[in-house]
Amino acid sequence: MRNYIFRFLIIFVAILLQSVIFTKFSILEMVNIKAKIDLALMLVIFFGLKGGIMPGQTGGFVAGLLEDLLAKDFGINMLIKTIIGFIAGTFNKKIYLENFLTSFFIVFIATLIKGSIFIIIKLFSTNFVMDQIIAYILNELLIEVLLNSLIAPFLFIFLSKFNIFVEKQI
């Protein structure tokens, strides 16, 4: 039970940081770039890789739900983060996260997967046209991939200090 409360609190703080603090003081907003750091995605990946499928999925579901409560497209973040949590959980304890390059590339790939799923959902649910897809990729996705990938190794090292709460299953 302590594991779930710990993960929920960390996800809640991350959502607050990325939705309130990071958006208010974003340098990228000044140049009209809508990319944002996705701390919740990095946490979902970490919980999945360290704890397995269930912590990854539940962390993804909770993170996505909290993000969707603040967004206009309800359900998209929940679905995407749950899928990514599941995928990360399937690689539980098979990937050494303490390596900078490994963390960089895992989050790089996961952010690309997130963007790809987002594009697919938007294509089937709205009139998302090719111009919007290209604008999304250039103005948001590529910059978000780079930001997340650069921050993730440091976040993973920090979170590894709390490893006892993440890995133990009750």
C-alpha cells in the first residue's frame, strides 16, 4: 500500500510541476513552441522498468487521468501513458537505468511512441490533417523528445534513491 501512495504522490507533484510551474515559466512559450517537459511520462517509464507491468500500468493510468482532468481531450493521456507503462513494465529489470545513455534512449523512444500514438488517435478521432501533423512533429514532438531525453537520466538517478519504495511489491 505504501508503494501506491508513494507513486501517486510523486505523480501528483510531477503533474503540478509540469502543468503549473513549467508552463508559466517556459522559455519555449516566448518563441511560440508548445513543447513541454513530460515528467509524468518519465515517472511512468521508471515505475514500469523498476516495478513491472502493474506499477507501470497503474502509474500510467493515474498520471494520464490527472493530466486529462486538466486537458480538453479527456482519455488520450490516460490511454497513452497506460500503454507506455505496460511496455516499460514488460522490460522490468532487463534494462540498466543507471546508465546515462540507456536512460536517454529509452525516454527518447518512449516519447516518440507517445507522439505516434497521439497522432494515430487524432487521425481517427478528429479532422487532423497533414499540415497539423507536421506542425505537431516540428513544434512539439521533436523538442519534447529532446527535453525529456536530456532530463530523464538525472530524474532516474534521483528516483533511484527511493528504490526501496518502488521495487518492493506487497
